[in-house]
Amino acid sequence: METAVTTKDSTLREGLDTPGVSFSMEQRAEILRLLAALGVSEAEIVAPARVAQDLEFAVVAAELGCGIRTSGLVYANRESWLEELGRCRGVLDRVDLIMPLSPRRAPEQPEDKLRALEAVLPECRFDDIEVGVGFPHSTQVSPEFLCEMCECAAGLGASRLTIYDTNGSAQPFGVRSLITKLAGRIEAPLHFHGHNDLGLATANSLAAILGGARGVDATINGLGDRAGNASLEQFALASHLAGITTGIDLRELRAAAVLVSRASGVPVSKLAPVVGDFVFDHKSPAHLPTPDEFEAFDPDLVGATRRLS
């Protein structure tokens, strides 16, 4: 029996945190159309640090009529949270209130973080926008504290809870165990947001799904700050091979990688999994008689061609 998951693309949010990357309004619109054509179910397009600026494109996105849900982030502990959330209503389909769990980010004390959620969530029961909660630094605090915060948010009506591996330090076995524990205690849908500082973002995302998460955040070409985020193309292909349905058109992944690379100015490595130029190039003489024995998947899945040297 196949598992279906939600793939939320964050290229137009996290991608803009990549050093040197900026997208014009025309490029953002082109990328949003691309995501819709790929079969992405949701695009995150508003960052909590630039709500006003990103909402300018959100208005454009609503007018494009691409058929893709749009979402954004708002800091729950800012005095302006309610005003920012109000500006998102009627423009975005959903907003996730962000509550950082690190004691080095305000509010510092665990009880203050809990009280902040208890103060804001009862005011977020709207008919025109879904409101969830995201927890940065989820993998850097105790599982019990994370569970307590998730139970509070779910009990107050959060429509979705996003577990962030903010510094990319988590490992797949730990992620699966953590998500399994949360899923056993919380009925609200869980999502996972992975960073790639140790090269494990895609593995951690797949582990989260196997642990019971219902969706992940990813970006085209793994764009994002520092070492980037989970790669949409890698997650989609790995999920397909694991019998997990993402709704992503795998044959369009390589073209998507090229388009976003051109718009961002960040080249795709020839060694990049799934979409790199060398993925189906065979040079070793021992491989040439049976090249498919050395491939993780059929090149036809992604519209690629095998090359023998």
C-alpha cells in the first residue's frame, strides 16, 4: 500500500536566503508556474523576516491562478504577528506561526514560549486561512519539551506542525524515532523541514515520512542558506522508489533544475544526484557490459539518457 505525502516547496522562500540569490517578480512567477506543473501541492513564498516584501509577490501569485496552494511564515513572538497574519488573509492559503525552541532565541524560557502559543493561537480560528505552527530548532532541544509544545499547539487548533532541523545536525535514525514518538502522541499532521549541513537533509526527510510525518519541505536544487535544504528532486525520486507518492512529475525534474539554476545563478553540480549531468555516464570498463546494474534507477524515470564512454 502506497503512502501519499504533501511536498511543500520552499524555493521562493528558503531559496532567497542562499547567498547571492535574488529573484525578480517575473522569475518568481516563472518558478511558481514550474512548481505547479511539477505537481507540487504547496509553495511557501513568504518569509517571516520579510512579510511585507514577500506579500507583494503573493498578490501576484494569487492572480496567476496556477492552482497551487501558497503559504508563508509569521513569527508568533513578534508584537506585529496579528497584523502580519491579517495581511496574509485573503492572499495566502495558509500561514505557519513560527516559535523558535532554542533558549537563545526569544522568548528564552520554555514556559514563556508555551505561554506565547497559548496567547496567540486562540485568536487564529479563521475560515479564510489555515494556521499551523512551526518549531525551529526542534532537533536541538529535548524531545519531551518538543512534545509539550506540539501538544499545546495541536490542542489549541494548529492545523499542522512543522518540525525543523534548523542547523542540519540531525541524523536519519534519530529523526525517524523523534517523528514516531510525536506521531504517537499528536493527532495534528506533522511536517519535516530539513537543512543539509551534514548532507543528510534528504535522508532525514525520508526518515521523517517513514516515522509518520505527512509532508516535507524541500527546494529545487536544494537551495537555501548555508548548505541548503532537502533537494526536491532527490526527495521525490527517493520517495518514488520507496513506494511513497508525492505527486511530482519525475520526468520534469531535470528541466526544473536547469530553470532554477539559471534564475538563481547557482549551478547544478555535474555530480548532483538525480539531475546531474554525470548520473548516467559510465566510464569504468567493468560497468560497460551491464550499466544498469550500477544505476539506482532507470534513466527513463527522469527523461535522461545513459552514456557509455
